[in-house]
Amino acid sequence: MAQGQLVVFSNAVAGREEEFNTWYSDVHVPEVLKAAPQIKSAKRFSLNTIAVQDGVKGWQFMTIYDIDAADLQPVMESMGAAMANGEFNMSDSGDLSTITMFYANPV
């Protein structure tokens, strides 16, 4: 059972949503699962903004990664090492400036 969830909010570059979703689901998620075995699964969502403060841009997509680890630091270190070693095939179809991550623990 997951001890927490890594929640990632992201946006595609305008007009490249289909390319972004294909890359994220078919390339990125499998690479993340391979790089950090503590991440047991991932589920992606398309978001519809209901309300947002003026001047604040919402997100198009959310991914929830179920993590089976008491400490997130080794998980993030594994993903950082994979990135540094070229194990992640990145795409320019995502707007990297909008990525926001949260780690959620059960209450």
C-alpha cells in the first residue's frame, strides 16, 4: 500500500497537447517507474479549471504517483540520478516552467 502520493501538475506547450500526453503516458511514466522502484503506479488526469485567482494560470494535467516509501528523499534522488545519466527521454512538448509538485501524506 502506498505511504504517500507525489502529485505533479503540468501543462503542454500550446497546440501540442496530444504529443505531450502521448510522451508523458508512453515514455515518461514508464521511465519514472523504472528509475524509482518505490513508485508503484501512476495515474494521469486532465483538469478543468473551476476557479482561479486573477493572474494565476491553472494546470491542464495532473499525475498522481503512488509511493511506497517512508522518506521521499531517496525517491527524488533516484529520479535525479536517472535524469543526470540520460535515462529520461524528455520532450519539448511540455511547458517545464509550469510544473508544480506536491508530496501528499495520509492524514
